[in-house]
Amino acid sequence: MSCLLKKKYLPLYVAAAFFYIFISSKGFATADVLPQNPKEIPWHVSAQVITYDNKRNLYIAEDNVVITGGKTRLEADYAEFSNKTKDAFVQGNVLLISGEDSISCNAMNINLTTEIGTINKGTIYIQKNNFYIHGENIKKTGKFSYSADKGSITSCSGESPDWKITGRKIKVTIEGYGTATHPVLWAKKVPVVYSPFLVFPVQTKRQTGLLAPRLTSSDRKGFEYEQPLFIAISRNTDATVYTDYMSDRGTKIGAEYRYVLDNKSKGSMMFDYLEDEKKDDGTDNTKLYSFSSTPQRTNTDRFWFRMKHNQDLPQEFTAKLDIDVVSDEDYLQEFQDGFTGFNATQEYFEKEFGRSLDAYDNTIRKNWLNISKSWSTYTFNVDALWYDNITARRQDIDDTTLQTLPSIQFDASKHQIGPSRFYYALDSEYRSFYRQDTTTTLVNGQRADIYPKVFLPLKLGKFFNFEPSIGLRETIWYADDFTDINGNSDSFRTREMYDIGATLSTKLIQIFNPDNSFADKIKHEIIPELGYVFTPYISQDELPSFDSIDRIAEQNLVTWSLTNYFISRKVGKTPTGEEKLTYHEFAYAKIYQSYDIKKERDNDPKPFSSIFLDTELNPNTFISFDVDLSWSPYGNNFQTMNIGNTLKDNRGDSLRTEYRYTENISETLYSKIDVCLTDELSAYYSIERNLKEKKTVENQAGLALVKSCWSINLYFSESGGEKSIAFLINLHGIGEFGTK
């Protein structure tokens, strides 16, 4: 019987002996640690030597140990891994990789499921922040949280980092904040700053928390501290709350709410409120709190609400909404800077919505609702426009500001009429005009305007293009309580007009073959053009007047122009060796002038307009030049002249100069130079001079030192008699610190 049993179990004995020899050999061994619970992560152990302790359910691995499971990889010289608890003790060249982060140390006790454990003389690397945490005794208190005794933090690599912060106790939570007790900031091996406590962000994605503050000082506001708090509400909405303390003015509270509804629908609304401790009461001691260009400000309750919204509608319609309401005429002039100031708001709206705000000193603010749809050649728009007249509202005077509530427009771009040779375009609209307060001439009413235009492009011979056109215009008014200059009080008025025009042009092309490093071919296009437009005189004094469409002037005008295009072609190679052609319009110039036949017939001594010139030149990435000017043929002088040029080099140095001149109004010169002193140190200086008044409008100077893990910026500016200085240090991974 025993022999039979031995024969029966002989294969099992052989298999067990083979397994023992295999895992005890000096060759490479592996073991798959199957989970006891199917929902748990399976682990795989590989090493030169692996043994298994059946009593303790413990794997012991030596030499080139690698334990993997999910997104976790643990490497060491020696490891003990419990299949029951998933606890691991590893030592010798330990490296734990969890997701994108890693830990290197001498020894580690860790539970691979909870990722909680202790680390001896280790370094934690957080990849997204390029952040290092060093410590003699580090505790991993969760998958994304750590604490270290006698630890240090830095975003610089190497044994001797450019900067580090040491502390008796350091705690870090990824996507949260870190804290350090008794921290010391070190520059290399030199202690620089001590603080009893430090809080710093360790975030790689949106998360509720305090943002970097802003500190300033000025005569108008005193010491100012602005602290933003970011609130991550949901995946598609967030908000920021601002507290702006001004020692001389009080505390301004601001809030911004942002939301995204879908790929085409989003919006942002902002509101600021200040109970101002100062007002303009007309005495000398309040001159700092008023502006000479606006009426006296007597209110202390001050606010600004603004928002923009884009909405996708059914049937491919879209809607846009802009709101801009401010408490008084001085508010936007006074609060141009800061997190919620005019400049930051305008920059944000332009970037996110492609729409700007009215100028900060404009006391009539535009509020607008638009619903539109576009086809290949047609556009449809419904607009409601409300202009908030701040002065009329604050001073309680008559508000005759013209509002449009609403307007409907249907336009067609120039396109062919069926198979014929004719083309047509259409401008048509209906507008309802409203004024809160009216007068005998400034009334309310409606207007419908239809303006189709027909074109006939013709070829004259082989070289000339001739295109005559005719436009017919029908305009109908209904005006409330309107009486014209003749005493007629009919509400309905009509106007019929026509205009004719024509253009004659040709195109001359010359191909050059320089075959050099700039281009292998250059095409020069010259387009001479002669245009004519005629609109007959029609008396319109008996018509209501809402905007420019109500008074269309007589025209009998000839305009000549000469346009030049310079286009280069260069042959290159793609990375795969295929031929690649690159085209670049490196120069453009257009000169034009008009001759007014009506003025000539009226014996006006100046029938010719000014001569206008527009030019752009950018032969490469290092040079650009632009000019637009107008020259009077009668006074032999420039009426306007705007010249700008930019020079750059491969290092990043640049020089920008702009000259701006308007006859009898202004003449300014602006220059800015950026210099890369080294690969890491750069400097800039800019100055704007009012040449007419012979005074400096603004000058600025700055230095910036950018290292791999930190940067420092020093700026100085002087404008309008006020001076400011900013000193900012950015420790990458920690944030920006400084004052202004």
C-alpha cells in the first residue's frame, strides 16, 4: 500500500523538488502573487533569488528585486513582501515609483495597497511640480501625503541645490498645501531668511485655496494688500473671491464667477464693491481722491459689475451678452491696476471672449445682446444696445443717450447671381431707437433701411479688370413727436437714393530668381487701381436724425491707388526628405489719394485729399518695419505719421521704436530695448516721450534672472509723477514672493 502511495504521489514530489531547486537557484526567479480578494491588485515579484515562507505567507527576494502592481513599481536589493497584508520591507538602493512620483531611500516599510509607511533617509520627487522633499525620517501618511523630520524642500536638482527650505517638521499634501515649522531659506549653503512657520502650495491642478497676494503702496490708497481665494466649485465652474485692503480707503471686496456649459457656451461675471472712506468734497485735502476730467464725486458706495457670455442656440444660432455697469465716472480711472482692475479685466475678456471693454475714461458704457446666424454668403443679427450714461445717472440730469432696442440686420456678401455674370450684395436693417429723455429734435422712433448693390465684373482686353456697380437705397422712418424744420409733423418719412461706382484695375507680375539663402524666387505684384463713386445730392433736412445713415453726403469722388506685394518662395526639405515649398509675404506697400469733383465744381481750392501710405516690411524674424502716414499736397507737410520698427537677434535681444505724430495734436516717441546679458540674465528699459510738450510720459526699467528652479525680477517705473518698484522672487514649485 505504501509503495502504491509513493508511486501515486511521485509526480508531486518531483514537482515540489523542482520548484524548490528553481527558486533557490542563483538564476533569475519570478513569482505572481495572486490576490486573495478578486478586487485586489495582483502583484508580481521578480529577483535573482526568491523564497517563500508558507507559515508567514511571506515572499523573501534578494538581488535586483522588482515588485510591480497597477501603477506602482518597487525596486530594491532586498525585500520581504507579505501576501496577506501587502506590507513590504525593502532596503538597499530603494526606488518606489507611484504614478508620476518617486521615492528613493536606504530602507522603507510600506503597505503597497494603502501606500502608508516610513522612509529612512529618503528623497521624494513630485514630477509635475519638479519638487524634491528630503528627510532623515519620512512618513508616507497616504498615497499623496508626506511628513518629514529635519527635512528640506526644493525644486532644484543636485546635491547642492541653488535654494532649499529646511524645517524641523515638514508636511506635504499633493494637490493641497505644504507646511514647515521653523523654516530657513538657504541660497546654496548660506541661510538667508528665517520664519517661525511657512505655508506653500503643492498643486498640479485646479483646487480651492489661497493664491499669491499683491502688495502695493501709493499716495491715493496708502498701503494695499490684495488677497485672492480661488474656489474650485465643480468640473466646469469656479470662482475667485478678492479682499483688497487699502489703509487710506477701506476694504474692497470682489468676486469672479466663471463657467463652461459646453464647447461653445461659456461666461464670466465679476463684481467689486467698496465703501470708500474718501470722497471729493471740494477741499484741498481731498484733491488726491478726484479727477479733473470728471464731475465732483460725492458718493462713497462704489461698485463695478461686468460680464460676458457666449451661448450656443438651436438651429446654429449663437448669442453673446456684454454687461458693463460702474458706480461713478472716477472708478475705472482709479482702479486700473490690481487683480480686479480695468487692465486685468480687459486683458482677460480679450483673451477668453475676443471682445474688449470701452476705454477706462469713457463715461458712456456699452451693454449689448446679440443673437446671430451665419451662412456661406448671408448673416443675420439681432442686437439690443443700451449705453449707460454714468454722468447723467450720477448727476441726475436729462439722459438723451441714443439706445437701440432692438435692431435686426440681414446682410449678403458679394456673390454671383445664378449662372449670370452679375454679382450682388445686400445691407438691410430695422432699428428701434429709444431715448430716456427726448427733446424737440432728439426723439424716439424706428427706421428700416434696404440697400442692395449689383456688380458686373468685366475683362477689358487681356490685362484690365473693369467692375461697374449700382446701389439702390430705400429708407423709411417712423418718429414719435417729430416736427421738421418746415413745421411738418408727419410721423412717416421716406428717402430714395442711388449711387453708382466703378473700378478699373490690372495686375503686373514680375518673377525674380535670386537663388540665394533668402529665396530661390521672389514674386512682385503691382496692382494699379482707379475707382469712382457718385452719390447725388438729396435734401435730408426734413428727416429724423438718429445716426450716420440718416445723413448720407453727396459724393463725386475719384480715387487712385497703387498696391505692391512682395512674396518669396524658398525650397526646403521635410524631415522625411521630401521637397517643401515655403511662401512668405515679406513686404507690402499701398499708396492712394482721392480727387473730389464736387469740390472742384464748387471752386474749392483743395479738391485733392491727402496722400496716404501704408507699408509693412518683415524680410525675416529679425527685422520688421511698419509705416502709415498722410501728407498734404497743399501744405507740403505730414498730417499724420506713425513709424515703428523692431530689431531682434538669435540671443533674444530686441529693440522696438515707435514714432507717433498727429498734426496740431500729439507727437510721441517710444523706445524699448531688451538685452540678454547672459543666458540667464536679461534687462530692459523703455521710455515714452511727449515731444510736443517736451516731457516724459513714462519710463520703465527691469532686470530678470531666470534659473532652472528659480527666478528673480526687479522692476522700476515712473509715470505721471508716481514712482513704483517691484521686487519678485519665484521659487519654482513654491510660488512668487515680493512687494511692489
